[in-house]
Amino acid sequence: MSDERASLWSALRPLSLVTGWQVVASTCFYALFAGTALLHESLGVSRFHLGLVVTAATLGYTVALFPVGAAVDGAGERPVMVAGLLALAGSVVAVGLADGVGLLALGAVALGGAYATAMPATNRAIVTGVPAALRGRAMGIKQVGVTAGSGLAALLVVSFAPSVGAWNLGFLLAGGLAAVAAAVFALLYRGSPAGAWRLPDLRALGRNRTYVTLTGGGFFLGAALFTTVAYTTLFLTEAVEVSVAVAGLGFAAMQATGSAGRVVAGWLADRRDAPEARATATVLTWQAALGVVLLAALALPGLPRPVVLVVVGGVGATVLGFTGLYYACMTALVPPEEVGAATAGGQTALNAGALLAPPAFGWLADTASYRTGWLLLAGVALAGTASLALVVRRT
């Protein structure tokens, strides 16, 4: 057995457990995004208010990130991940039981705060449990859990639940799945040793110009990512005029291509003969640039439905598929003991972009057209791509 295969085999168990955790956590969080068309129809929530609900979830996510990052660095990832799944279980059930915009927004805030446990904890698990030569692929595989969970959320919330006559059943099932997964994960996952409890060293991160530039790109790419996820099913049902069930399948397919994009991009970065940070940043830049083109393509008038669905799949592979390399590059730029804090900063940048973009997209869809909204996202993603190109130059 080659050294590379031996290293991959030794990392397989923790990688499998962490990826499974990520699938379940993302199923809960992205149930809200996948269910926008149902919330619009069943609760009478306008497109603009849906954008505000998404912003509420993102706000809860963002506020919790640095405390969670400190907890991960101090206590280790295992206890944080177990508690996170239990919190996700309760909050996604609260979203499913909401009967108006106010309660829906409160549930969304709690859901986002619970999901803040995901990236700092899972990234620390990869950095401490996987050899450096395999981290691009490992990070991509772990990030497949995000898109796989999003796809599962679409199948549960959009395709299955309405077919049995209960629009909120998918949310309740996601909560039950998270509670069971928390118990299983607590039994099987050992985790890495705890570190030191301390406040994040924001000054040190701020002095790392390449890290700051990368998070700047994350601000714009996060705006494109979260808005795309939030409005795809609604766009497919209203502008492309497919059924809610077909839109759910399209959303799930977009998540599947996002999974493939993360793994393939990680594999390409690992194969480049360059330092880890430069290799990941280079592939990430090209991936983001292709995403700009595909977002702009959604604004073209008169595209046949099959073509739109193919483009949506391409958007999944690029706009949704960039996060594996984003975090692989980020963790290569900081010491291992700062991974939790650095991830919190990087995810905060992604979320900050998503605080404004979804309501703006929804407002444009209400007052102008979906075409205008897609052009806005293409421009936003272009700004992110320019920041990534600068990261390549600095590495």
C-alpha cells in the first residue's frame, strides 16, 4: 500500500464521521432555504420577507461564530459538535411549527446560531485528523456534507412532505434525524485534545494580509452562495414555471453538483505542484470565475427549461462548490491552534455578504425581475473573484 493510500485509510474513520455530522447539520439548516416556496405558499410570506427571514438565520449564524470558534479551540470539537446537533434539532422543529413571519424569524435566528458550530468544529477536525497532503480532498469531501445535506433537505421538505399532505413534516423529520445523530456521534467520535481557552487574536488575523484578502473575497462569494440557495426553488417555480416537486429535485441536483465540484476542485488543488495555499487559491479563483459566467447566464431571456436546469447544475458546481477550497486555503494560512478563530472570521465574512444580498435579490424579483437579481449576483461574484486573484499573487 502506498504512503498516500495508507494516510487516507487512517483518516477515513474520522473523516466519515465528520462528513456524516455535516450532512445532518446541513439538512437542518438548509431546510429553511429549500422550503422557501412552501413558506411563501403556506404562510403567505412575501419574497421580500423571505429574504429577511434568510437574513435572520444568517444573523444568528454570524453572531454565534466567534464564541463557537473560541469554544472549539478551547474545548475541542467533539462537545461542540454534539451540542450543536441537539440545538439544530430543536430549532428546525421550531421553524416547522411557526405560524407567522415573526415566529419564523425567531426560529431562523436560533437555527443559524446552532449551525454556527459547523465550520469551526469540522475544520479543526480535518486539520488535526488528516495529513496536509490530503487536506484539499478531505476538506472537499467534508464540505460535500453541506450540499448533500441541502439536497436531503430539499427531498424531505419540498418533495416528500407535500406529497403526504403535510407541508411542515420535512422540518420535523430533520429535527428527529439530528437528535438521533447527536447520540450516535457522541458514542463513536473521539476528537482531538482540547486547547487553551482564550479570546480570538483578531489583531494577528488582521495583520495577515493574505487572510484578510481571502475573507474579503468570501464576503462577495457568500452573498452569491446564500442568495442562490435561498431563491432557486422559488425562481424555478415562478420564472421557469415548473412544479414545486420538480423545483425540489432541481435544488437537490444543484446540491449534488455542488458536492462534485468540491471534491473535484480539492483533487485538482492537491495535484498542483505548488505550496498548499497557492494551489488552493489558484483553483478556487478559476472555479469562482466560471460561477460568474453561469450566474449571468441565468439572466438570459427565453432559455428552455432543460437549459436552465443544466445552468443551475453548473451554478451548484461553482457557486456552491467553492467552500471546500476556501477553507482549505484559509487553514493553510494560519497556525493549527488558530483554526477555530480563523474559520469563524472566514465564515463571518461569508455570512456578512448574505445579510444584505437575499433581501436585495427578493426586492428586485418583486419590483423588477429575476433576471435583474441574477445580474446583481453575477456582479457580486465577480468582485469576489477579483479578490481571490489577489490572494494568488500574494501566495
